Amino acid sequence: MTRIDQEIRGHPAAAGSAEALAEQVAALNARFKHHSATSVMEGALRDAGDIALVSSFGAESVVLLHMAAVIDPSVPVLFVDTELLFTETLVYQQEVSERLGLRNVHVIKADDIAEKDPYGAMRFSDTDACCTLRKTIPLQKALSGYDGWITGRKRFQSGTRAALDFFEVEDGTGRMKINPLAHWAPEDVRAYMDENRLPRHPLVAKGYPSIGCEPCTSPVAEGEDPRAGRWRNQNKEECGIHVVDGKFVRTGA
């Protein structure tokens, strides 16, 4: 068992009833099967316990942030600053939070970067370890006090997400994951942004449809997969914040 797996399985919620959580998730999926994304988020915040919205303040993040602001501006929003993000992302995070009136944004940072990656060179030798240090472990620590979290994942993003439900059990943590936009298509995202006149991340117009850390994100050419610019030329599709079979997913497999 890896150190990360140990930290997850040591989460207090992991000692809870897995069967009860699975039943709750099944009931919520049945209840909200034909509901809108906004209804799913409202239901999660009302019925699923203590819930946080995790946001990268990336290319499409403003949709869920706007929904949260309309429902309850005091919803906890967790933003992981890896200290390798684009300057544009950091500025966008502040501008969007202020514009939407979000009152409970938490900027999360790893507390041991100086010790474990003092020269910022880890990304050259081991991108998985870099993501683990700077994003995965800090986020898991920040989520330790919550019953679940809201993500922006969508079925169209990859084959591994093709059967994504609104509500799911996060394996190995005892938490729930809520995916209000699971059934949305790219045109739904664009329409919502247009209708609500939401600000775009400035890098989208420069050819970045998916935005992560600056060293590991490149522009995407016309016709390429939107995530082609993430960890280009590497066997890697996920940063590691999603868990499958008790382990962090780092390849999308």
C-alpha cells in the first residue's frame, strides 16, 4: 500500500458504512435522474451532507462556480494552487470569485514543497510525483472534513467517463462525488456561459481548451482532442485527484 493510499484509507469517513453510502448514492441518482444540473447541485448541497466544490478555475469552471454562487455564495470552494499555475489562472481566480460574490474560497497549497521539490525540478523526472505532491495530497487533506465534493467532470470528456452518474461513491475515502454536468455536451457549456455572460479564462482564446499547470500544458491545434495539450507526449491523462479501486487515477485507464 502506498503512502497516498494509507492517507486516504486513514480518512475518518472511511470507517463509516460503505453500504449506507452506496444506498444514499443510488437513491440520489434515482431521484435526480431526469433533473437539471442546477437541481442536482441544489439537492447535493441540501441532502448530501457537508459538501465542497473543488474548482481549478480552468476553461469551463465558471459554469459550476456561477451555479454555486446563485444557490449559495457561501458554498466552500477549494482551489489548489500548485505554485506552477499560469499567472492568468491566478488572476482569473481572483476576478471570478469577486465578480460572482463567492464568499468562502479556500486557496490550498502543499506545505512541504520547499522540502521535497526545492528547485521545482520534480516535474522533469516524475510528473506523477509532482502532481501528487502539489495537488493530490493537499486536496485530499483539504477534503478530509467533508462528506463529499462537487466536480466538473462530464461524460463527453473521455471514454472512462462515458457512464458517469450525477452521484457516485469515491472509492476508498468514504466520500461522495457529485457531477452535476455529467450529461452536458460542449455546446451546453458554451450556451450557459453565453446566456449568463460569464467571463472566459483568457487562455482559451489562445488555444488552451484544457488548462493545468503551466509547464505541463500546451496549446491544442484544431482537430486535436481538447485535452491533448495536457502532459503532451506522455502516458498521462489525469492529475491524480480521482480515485478508482482505492488508487488515484493518473493515466485515465
